[in-house]
Amino acid sequence: MQKRKLGKSNLEVSAIGLGCMGLSQSYGRPVDKKTGIALIRAAVERGITFFDTAEVYGPFTNEELVGEALAPFRKDVVIATKFGFHIENGKQAGLDSRPEHVKPVAEASLKRLKTDVIDLFYQHRVDERVPIEDVAGAVKDLIHEGKVKHFGLSEAGAETIRRAHKVQPVTALQSEYSLWWREPERNIIPTVDELGIGFVPYSPLGRGFLTGAIKKDTQFDKDDFRNIVPRFSPENRDANQAVVDLIDEFAKEKNATPAQIALAWLLAKKPWIVPIPGTTKVHRLEENIGAVQVHLSPDDLRRLEMTTSKIPVKGARYPEELQKLVGR
């Protein structure tokens, strides 16, 4: 597996990471513990060293799963987790990035992850009630205490990134970015490029849509988050299929799969971009890892971007109430 450094930091990770959220929530019934551990360890065996989780995934159960799965390999892997939500009675109940809340959350995450240090600690969503300088200062304290190594932000706006970076250097920004969500190219990617911050795209396969496995008539599990995402309504899936069809044509030219093209596109954009596709299946894991072997020339990139950008994507990427939490 190829390695990459996140921005100007010394944090080196595999070129493709593993997003672990889907093992515990959002995409239907969670996998059983044995299956989840086996999947995460299969990723380690195949060269993945970068694993992404959060206290709110589950809540808590995903961190516990990741901690147990990676305990035998702890010195060889990088674990990223996130803070910033208030959790009540086992459910997400609003934002909370107050410094007095962040520090006990870090302690609890350390225990669940079975580790003495968090490699990368992201603010999960910007909490407008708490100055970002105070949030960065709280993580800075944790870094000085040796409990955290690197500070990250998730779905933050450009100005917030700049303000936080002045207090505590931001190692990585995590936000959605893919061939069918290219909004970060306007302000976010130029900002992190200028500041030397790594970029970690989540949902790099469009929540599974860019794999080609989801059609207009696909029935999601009743607990699947995509049931409430406007972009995944049957009529919007039907309209958006044109994007997948174009990627599929391109993939055939390269003797690759649509998923591999979507990931290879991200890898080719910048050397400090590290996508974190998630999966519950080993064959999909192997397919995703195969993207590092797919070479896209500058001409390939231009052609792929030009053709896909001509197709307007139908539907918002989040329901309205969740859309309010991004880009702040």
C-alpha cells in the first residue's frame, strides 16, 4: 500500500483509509462484532493503516469495535476519532464543543479505543455557540498532555479553518468530496492547500452510488440513512444514474471498476488527499484498495471531469436539518 502525508504534518497514513461508521450505523443493520473485527483486521492485513471512527457512531459502539479490532496492531495504525456532539440516553442530542465537554469526551474515547493517545482528533461539526479558538485551545491542551497527537476539523468552512489553524495547526480537514459532490473545490481545497492541511474525503463513493450497485428500484433497509437523503429518492437516483454510466464507460477503458475510478480520481487530484471509503464486505475492501493501482493522467482527469460536470446532480446531499450543520 502506498503511503501519504496529511498536508505539511508528519502524519503518514495509507493512501486509502477505512471509514468505520457503516459497521455500526447509517447503512442498515449494524454488522455483528465478530464480522466487524474481521473486516477491520482484513484491512490491516492488506496495508490500510488509517481508520476513522467517532464517539457518536453507535453511539460509542463503533469506537469500541475499532479499539478491540486494532488493539493487536496499535503501534502500526493511525486512529482518527471525533468529538462535538451531546449524547443523551444513547442518542445524538445537539452539538457540544465546550472545552469542559471536549476533555472528558477525549478520556472516554481513549478508554473505548483501548489506547493512551488519539492520533487525530476531529471536531465533528462546528458548534457556533463556542468560538473555534476555544475549541482549538482545548485540543491544544490535550496535545500538550500527550493524549492527542493531531487536531482535525470536519465539514468546517474556510474562515473557521483559518481561525482554528492560528491557535492550533490543523492537520486534516474531513469533508464529503467525490465526483458527484465537488463543492469543496471552490473554497475549501484552496484554503487547505494554502495552509498545508491534509484533506480526508468521506463518502468518496457517493454513499455507495458511484459503485454502480444502487439503482432506481434498490430498496434500502428501513434503518438506512439514505432513505431520508434527497439525492437518493427514486426519481433522483434515476436522473443521477447518468453520472455512474459515464464513470462506468471510463472504467472499462481502464480495466477498472467504477468505484476504483472514483477513488483514483481523488488520489490523482492532490498528493495530500486520503479518501476513507467504508464497507462491510472484504471483496469491496479489496476493490477499493485496488484503486491505488489505477493511473489517471492529467488528460484522463480533464476528460472525466468535463463529461461528468455536464450532468447536473439532482437532490441535496443531506436533509435540510443536517445541511444546516455543514460549511460553517
